[in-house]
Amino acid sequence: MVFNKNEFELIANYRDPFLGKFIRGTHQIAVKKTKKPKKSIPKKIIKTPLVWPHIDYDGSIRSENKVIVVLKINAKKHLLEQGEEFSGLKIKQVYPDSVTIVYKKETKTFPK
């Protein structure tokens, strides 16, 4: 007996679990190939780069318990304390030679 590669022979010598009768004989069953569903390709999310305002770090003024930072933001001078927020910019950390600023969940360090 010759079968295609998509056919096989089923020998049914077992008790039918629903009817309780024994099945005798052989049956040929053709197996149809099913097409695999195409995987959908997720659309690429294009992130636009975050545009920071122009920032220059001019230095810091230290007193007994405060650190004030002198920043030039878009050509205007501002005096800000550590932890203070201005126009979405938050002064995270002040160092003698640089300052770390957080803007819209992105962090940058600006040197003197």
C-alpha cells in the first residue's frame, strides 16, 4: 500500500470510549496542511528626540546650608537651588565643576 507523505494509516483496535464498543479495522485518513497564520509585524514607534533648552552652567554659590546654581537658560540668567524646578528643569545634583539636571525624565550633566 502506497501513501502520500500527507496520509497515514490508523489501526483502530481499541474500545470506543463513548459507545463502549470495540472498533476493528483500518482507516486511511488524509491530513490536510493548514496554512500558518501570518505573524503581524508590530509597527515601529518612532521616538522624536527630546529637545533641551540651551543651558550654560556659570557656577554655584555655596552658603552654610544652601547651594545656589547660576544657570543661563535660553540666554536668560537664573538662580536656582538644588532640588528646585524651573520650566520643567529640575536641579538634581550640584558639583563644584558641573551640575546634573533632569528634564522630562531625561538626565544630563552640564560642565562649567
